[in-house]
Amino acid sequence: MTVAFTQARYTVTPLVAALRRCAGAFGLVFAYSCGYNIFLLAPSLYLLQIYDRVLSSRSVDTLLMLTIIIAVAVVVGSLLDIVRRAALSRIGSWLDRQLRPVVMNASFEYAARTDAGIAAENYRDLSVLRQFLDSPSCALLFDIPWAPVFLLLLFLVHPLLGFIGLSSALCLLLLALLNEFTTRELNEQANIAQARSYSRFTTALKYIGVIRAMGMQHGAAHLIYRDAEAVRAAQDGVARRTEVLQAFSKSVRALTQILMMGAATWLVLQNNSNPGIIFVASLLLGRGLAPVEGAIGAWRALAFVRGAFNRLNKMLTLVAPGDNKRTILIPEPKGQLVLDNVGYRFPSSDRFILRGVSFQVAPGDCVALIGPSGSGKSTLGRILAGVSRPTCGCALLGGIDISLLRHCDNARHIGYLPQDIELFGGAIKDVIGRLDGSDPRKVIEAAKLVGLHETIMRLPQGYETDIGEGGALLLRAQRQQLGLARAAYGNPPLVVLDDPNSSLDYEGERLLFDAIERMKCRQITIVIITHRMGILPVTDKIAVMRDGMVSAFGDSEKIFDAFLRVPAKTGP
């Protein structure tokens, strides 16, 4: 059961659930850390025994046995440290394997709903978590609980020594808290600026042709550099404050070390105590303060991984658990398309882009969505393609909510050709087959359906031809035809085409119209979003959209005559 994000700091998301499953492994790491820290007492015991037994007895055999025992203890402690670090690394690898598919699907969903740049940053946060588990900073967290134990041992040696150690630890803890309060806001600013800089740089690379052709390279570089400067300024601010606090902590540590040795020496002079307590107190102090002091040095890493965890967990909270399911058993949908009072607005806005959109399309019919720019045509197309969910109302295909069809692995029920033709690099057969173990017969059938088969066969490698990243090796018209073939792959009951003839010449349009007629004969329902009236003759219905609403819907001929046909001039 998922708890609302506003009700709990960390909800039961897949991330939290996976971490809970690692509780036993983390417990084992803690046990290794206990053994490691216990064996760290070996040098202190060695010094005490030397002063207490060896020097008084002047026995070489005792010295040799003590040295062997302590050496074995140190080696065992080192092995335990190696084992616990290896265990943390394996935990990180396991978490990555378990969460990578979930986070990837959630990132896709989050990108479709909100911002692709933020989704990409959240996807990278999973790698941040894994790298943290591999880092010394994570092992340091398991040493911190032992700091009070070493300080308690100082109290057992003498209350004065314990008081000095405790006072020093409290000073270092205050410095760590001060570091948190003074750098938290700067860390957040650095993370936001870094995500913005990365997103802007990626966009610039995507549109490098336009940027270079129109002389925008200097301006784009200036914007990216400005974002990078914001990142650098925030990170420099964090670094400066952390360095100052680290310097203070080192001073506190050095002064405490001097004070501890001086106090221990005074106790030896006053009480005839074992001189070994001078060195034992120094070693115990070092072990007690090391985790606290290390926390100050690792604070940036801890703050960074905490931000990564919060961002990743927030994304998984906002994306419902059902959105990440891979397989849902549903009956094979038919091409009956029903829109019932569909409305849509962006999560960050109160303004509805679509309002009360309702109409029905029979299987095998072709409907055109027309209207001025900004009327909501492409948004409605994204809803019909299952890319976006309606804020209210429902869109049904064969009586099934379209948003459920995205989670079916056994069949692809929707074909979609977006306005910006988005092709992954690879062989033509993989592009048409939707990157999912394509059936060669279905690939060839889809290519023939859109009139692309002959063109492909004229290529040196045929369907094995690599199109380059994003179809960079193809002409725009060829990319559009390839995208159309991908949309038609497997004869889906619904195909949504957003401006499908924008880059086609006369011959390309003829092939497109023929493909639409063939799909209609196969009872495929087709939705075409268009600004061009030349494609309307192949449609059966027209929906006229204005201000996010359907102002008219009906047979193509009637709508064309009533709303679109230019009246003939009369008179002289």
C-alpha cells in the first residue's frame, strides 16, 4: 500500500521496499563492523600489556607472543573491513539490478507527465546511490555507532579522560551540524543548476544543426556557461565552508590530543598509574573521534546521496505503483474508439488544455483532428496514444482504458507517429519492429503496407541497414515513412498520426494515402492530426477543435462543406 508523500517522509515505494529487503544484509555489514571496531582495540591492549607485563618481567617470550596475537588481530580486523566493503558493494549491485527496470519505467512515465530533463536526472540518481554504497563514506556510517563505545572506554580508564573525549566529540558534532545548516541550501542550488545545465547542453547538442546554421552557437554556449557558473559558484561556496569547518575540526582534534596526553601524564604522575594509559588514551580518543571527524569531511557526499534518494523516492511516489507494472492481462481490444468528457491539464497548472472532449469512432474509420495551433490537437493525440493520461474523463479502445494498454507485453495495441519523429538508432528491422525481438514477417508486412519495402530492398544491407542515432543517416521523408511503418507494425487496432505528411512530396503523400486506405481495410482505426486539408479526402470523420474543445464532429464531407469549404465568389 502506498502512503501519500505529504503524510510520510519516505513512502513505501519500490526503492524503500528494496532497502527493507536489504535489512538482513545491512545487519551483517553491521556485525562485520562490530568485529572490525573491536579488533581496532588491539593496539591499545598491546601498549597496556607491554607496560604492565613485558617491561616489568623483561620477558622476550611474552613480548613475542603478544606481538603475534596482536598482529593476528590486526589482520583479522583488516579482513573484516574488506569483507564489509565487499558486502556493501554487492548490496549496491543487487539494488541496481532490482531497481534499474523500475526506475527506468518510472522515468519514462515521469517524462511523459512532466519534464524529461528531471526524469533523466532522477534516473542518474540510482547510480549515485550505488556509488555511495561502494564509497568509504558508507562504511563510515557503520563506524559512527562505535564512537560512544570508545568514549565510554575512556571514562573507564578515568572520568577526566572521558570528559575530555566527550567534550571534543560534542564540539565536532556541533561543527558537523553547522556544516549541514550552512551548506544545505547551496547543495540544493548546485543540484538544481547542474540538472538545468545538463538539460540545456543536451538540447543544444540535439539542435546543433539549427544552432550552427543560424549563428546561435555563441549565444547557446553563453547560456550553458552561465548555468555551469551557477553550479560552480554553489559548489565553491559549499567547498569553502566545508574546508573552514574541516580546518576547525582538525584544530579541535589536535588540541584535544595534546590535552588528552597531558591529562593522562598528569594522572600517571599523581596516582602512579600505568604509563601505558598515555598512549591508550590517545588511541581511544583517535578511534572515538575519527567517525565524527570523518562525517564532516564526507558531508558533501552524504548530502548529495540524500538529495539523490529524496528525488528518486519522490519520483517513485508521484508515479503510482500501477504505472510501473509490465504485464496486465486484458482481452484483445477492437478498434472502437470512445472519448467520454476527456479533460487534461499539466500537473503544475490549473488551466485545462482540453475540456469535455467526447466523440466515438467506429473500427476501420479514419478521423481527422483539425483546428488552429494551440487548440489541443497534439495533446489529444498523446492521450489517444497512451503517452499522457487524461486529468478527467476517459479514452477507451474497445471498451478498455487506453492507459492500461501501455502495460501489455504480449501485444502492441497502439501505433503512434509523433510530430517530432523519434527513432532509436539501429537496424531498420529493429526500428520497425519496435526494438522488441521483431518478427521478420511482420516487419516486412508493415514496410509493404506503407510502401517502403522496395526502398529498403534497394539499400546494400536491406533490413539490416543501420539508420544511425535518431535516423541521422536518413532523409526526413524517409524517417517519416519509417516511423509510419513502425506505427503500423503488428496491425494495431488504433494508429495515431500527428502531421504525417509534413515532410512528404507528392509521391510520398500518394503512398501515405494508399497506406491509410489499406489500414482502413484491415479495420484499423486511424486518428490523423493535421493542418493540411489535402489529406481530408481519405478520412471518414472530422473533429474541429477550438480552445481545447470539439466545436464540430461528423462525417468528413458534411464538416468540410459546413466549416471549411471556401464559398465561391458571386457577382462581378
